Amino acid sequence: MVKPDGVQRGLIGEVITRIEKVGLKIIAMKMFKVSMEQAEKHYAIHKEKPFYKGLLEYITCNPVVAMVVEGKDAVKITRKLVGATNPAEAEPGSIRGDNALEIGRNIIHAGDSPENAITEFMIYFTEEEMSSYKKIDADWLYE
Ligand code: IDP
Ligand code: MG
């Protein structure tokens, strides 16, 4: 998910390009404002954290672009592309490392396990919004 700061800062294309370039397949994508109810579900795991309230305000304040991404090791690969939570610790070359400065404005979200990713898809997408299709480069991406 390109967070509100990523959208405002013109980084939607950059994020999509990074995902496409690595070979992952985008099977759903949309722009919308995250509702408070969705934000609470999404970040339920952080409910007790001191940054929770600010995090909900941040994620709901402006539109985001959410995507469902598919492929071998998709979670592992997207987390690597995204980089460490704190941009100051994210490797150069990663999306956060190259495009952000602060942990509370780190421009992108990515699920951290296949199970959590599925839980998150269900918050933001219906089954009908996800397209099942074969990409023309699949035979050249996979051995
Ligand atoms: P992740 O986004 O890399 O999975 P999490 O630890 O799951 O990182 O935290 C979720 C989000 O909460 C972060 O991306 C960031 O926006 C915010 N966050 C985490 N820690 C802090 C903090 O110490 N201050 C402010 N915001 C934070
Ligand atoms: Mg997380």
C-alpha cells in the first residue's frame, strides 16, 4: 500500500514500477481513503503502542493506493524491496531507503507474512476485485 505521504509525494508510479520490475504480478489495485474502521483492523496488532493514534490519523488522512501482489516468495521479496520500517535504517536501494526519512512517514506498507497479507487483502478488497490471469513473462521469470 502506498501510504498517504507516498501518494502526496508523487511516489505511486515509483512503487508500482519497483513491483513490476522485480517480476511480481499485480492482481488488484485501487485508490481510496482508508476508513477509521479499516485502519483499526489493519493495525490492530499495534493497538497498545504509543504511536497507534498517530498511525491511524496518518493512514486515514488522505488517499492511499492499495495493491494485491502475487508471485513466488511475494511477501519476502516485497519486504526486501520496501526496506526496514525506519527509513534511516533501510538499505539504499530499498523503497523506504531511497524515498523517506522518518519512521512515521515511511510511504509504504507491506504485509509481513502470507497469513497477514491475506487478512489485509480481506480488509480492503473483495474477491471480485482480484483478477486471476497469466502474465506473458511468467515462463521467463520462473525456472
Ligand atoms: P512495517 O510497516 O515495516 O511492517 P510495523 O512495525 O508493522 O512496521 O509498524 C507499522 C507502521 O507503524 C510503520 O510502517 C510506521 O508507519 C508506524 N510506526 C512504527 N513504529 C513507529 C514509531 O516508533 N513511531 C511512529 N510510527 C511508527
Ligand atoms: Mg507491519
